[in-house]
Amino acid sequence: MLLGSIDRTPPPFFRQGLSALTKLALCSALAVFLMVADVRFKLTQPLRALLATALHPVQRALLAPVEAVESAVKYTAGLDAAVSREAAARRALAEQALRINRVDQLESENARLRALLDLSVGLQVRAQAAEVLYESADPYSRKVVVDRGLAQGIVAGSPVISEAGVIGQVTRVYPLSSEVTLLTDKDAAVPVLSTRTQARSAAHGMAAGDALELRFMAGNADVQVGDLLQTSGVDGVYPPGLPVAKVVAIDRKADAGFAKIVLAPVALPDGVRHVLVLEPIGLQQLPRPQAVAEGMAPASAPASVSRPEKALRP
């Protein structure tokens, strides 16, 4: 091996260069110079802009998953909030609809009550308001039950009216309720008077349908469709002048002696909630003089008999 080929340079460990303190001073001076140059002369601004432009796609690519997750979370939260708001809006709408229905019911009920009060003021008989509780379960009769009975002074035979006209008559009285037979019942009857001709007759309930009929009317009787019939007051039960029904159909058969006259009640019982129970006018009429005399006779007889007894005593 030739001596000239031997590497005589010292190993890296033994090489001596600039000292560490010198390197620190140079790096510090370079750093201060770069900072001053950047602040005063904006030397690194183009380089910073270039690096920012080059790294922008990388930043967007790295932020895409984060933004996607945030968007999904916001969408889910917004969807839940929208569903909850929709449910709250639907509940509020349902409550408002219910409130509107109640207002409409109260307004119609108030109108009926005002009409009843005006009617009770015009009547010359004692009356008291009652509420319809339920309809009778008997399918072969038309009856309702009201919340007034013996405790409130209701008597059998009392007329029952609404703001439109006659509803029926009390046929059975209980301590706290009463049973009212409607005019459309097959066993109901009421004396009526035609407002056009002043002719008297009697309206009877029909076995089928919510209608009445005038029975035993001559075929040539002066009755026309549209005639209004009111209570005549001759029965001692119904006050005179209350609307009862209107004539809706007349069947005059040549081979029959009587005409078939169908009536429609003025006051429809279906849907009526508040009614007036009237005292029968027969209970408010003064007794006849003959009845008064007959009632006083037993009381005066002992007095006339006792006088002679006193006279015979010594």
C-alpha cells in the first residue's frame, strides 16, 4: 500500500471549526437582521404570500373533514330544532283551533241564552232555566232529561221551550231531574192556532220522522203551506202565542174525508242544550167562583149549625 494513498485528514470528531458561541452570535445577528428587514422593508412578504398560496389547498383539504363533521352536526341540530318547532307550532295551532271552537260555541250559546232571557221576560208565567242532560235511551220515543226536578219546583205537565219555540212537555218528574216528552213523540199533542186564519186545531207527533201532523182536518180546510202555528192557550198548560210548527206539506185526497197535513217543528230539539221550563198556566189562574163556593161550603156549615145549639142553651 503506497503511503501517498493514505488519507491524512483528521476524523470529523477531531475537526475544529467555528466555536458554538460564534455560531450563536452569527445566527442571532442574522435573525435580528431578518426581523428588522421584514418589519421595515417587507422583504419576506412575497415569500410568505407564496408559501400561503402553495399551502392553501393543503389547508382546505385538511379542513374539509372537520367542516363536514361540523356541517353534519349543525344540520342534525337544526333538523331537530325544526322538528321541535313544528311540533310546538302544531300544538299551538290545535290549541288555537280548540279555543276558536270554544269561542264559537260560547257565542252561539250566549246568543241562545240571550234569546231565552228575552223570551222569559216577555212571558207572563213563571219560568226557570234548565240544561238538557241526555236523551232517553228508548228508541221508540222522543224524550230528553233536564237537570231540574221536584227540588226546584218542577211539576208534571210543565211546558218546555227554547229560544225558537215549544220543545215539549214534562211528563215525569224526579227529585233532581225531569223527563221531557218532545213534540215529535208519537204520543205528544199540543193545541195550536193558525196565525193566518185564527183556526184552532191540535198538532200530534208522528210515529216516523221528526215531524208533526194535524189530524182530523177537513179536506177543504183553509190550510196553506207555510202557515205558522202557535199555541192557543186553551188547554191551560201552554201559554198562548208560542211558536210550534209550520205547515210543510198538504195531501188532499178526493176519496178521503180528511186531509193529511204535515208540520215541521219550529224549535228543533236536536242540538238544544238550554231550555226554559214554564209553570202551567192552569196553576196560575184564579179558581172559578163555583169552585170557591164549593170549597167554602164545608167551612161555613158548622158555624150555621153551632148557632142554634148556643141559642138552646139556658
